[in-house]
Amino acid sequence: MKLICGLGNPGREYERHRHNIGFMVVEAMLSRARAELNQEKFAAKVGQGTLAGERVLFVEPQTFMNLSGRSVAEAARFYKIAPEDVLVIHDELDLPMGRLQLKAGGGSGGHNGLKSIVGSLGSEAFIRLRFGIDKPEGPNAREQVAGYVLSNFDDGERRQLEELIPRALDMTECWVREGLSVAMNRFNRKA
């Protein structure tokens, strides 16, 4: 069994924010996996389905980003899923909009959701699907980050999402079916 977690913040007011791209990708993936997020446990919305012939547990933490690790760790322990079989889909400031990248392990890069998962899971070995959202620029860029990730995609970016989200689904399905190295070789090229 694989665990696929999309990161985001719960609530309608956050739905379309850049920080919620993980939720958006998981929700798009549910129809492919014939799954629904029809249970509330592990402080998350969860559901099971099948992707590329493999059972998959989908998780959307409802704890807000900074505490996402609790949901991921509890679900992984309950279902005895190794960190290497956990995929976390998250927004990535350090990649330009339009760039998607699979990666195994590594630090949190300042992403509070990843920091929480590393702390709660006790491992950095989980897989990440980094969804590039770009970052603010200019003299006060660092101070603008929180407002930027908690803002909606603009019209041009929303049009890009129509191609990027299906690509993220293909990357995820390839990871499930053929493993990380094949998926990385096939998809980590620049878009």
C-alpha cells in the first residue's frame, strides 16, 4: 500500500491558494483511483482507492499546514506504510511555476508542512512531488512569502494548472507503477 498526501490548509477561504496545490492534485487524482475522501481520521480526510494496480491511501490533513505531520505519521503507522512508500505533494517556492519535480528525502527547505512531517514521521525518506509556484521577488521578498503562498493563483497560472495538475497525476501514477527512479528520469526534465 502507498500513502499519497496532499498538503494544504482546510477551509473554503484557502481552497484556491498556492499553498493548497497538494489538496488540488489529490482531489484531481481521486477519480483516477476511483476513490473518495469519505472518512475523517488521523485528523485528516482520508480515502482508499487503486492507482496503477496498487492500493493507495489518500490523505488530506485537516490540521493546517504547520501540523500536517501528525496526520501523515498516524496514517503511516496505522497501515504500516514505510516512509519510502509515502508521497507528499506540496507547493515549492524554489521551483518556477510550471516545474514539477519528484525527489526522495531531503530537508524541509523552510516548508512548515514538510518540517512537521519529518518531525512526526521521524524520517526524511518520504518521497516529495514538488510543485513549483515561483516566489515573490524584490527587496522585501522574504517578508512577502506568507502572503504570497496564502494568495490565489492568478489567471495565467490557473490556465497553466490545467496542464500541470494532469502532469502531476501522471508522475504520481508512474511512481506507483514503476518506482521513483523511472518516474524521476521520465518527468524531472524541465517542462
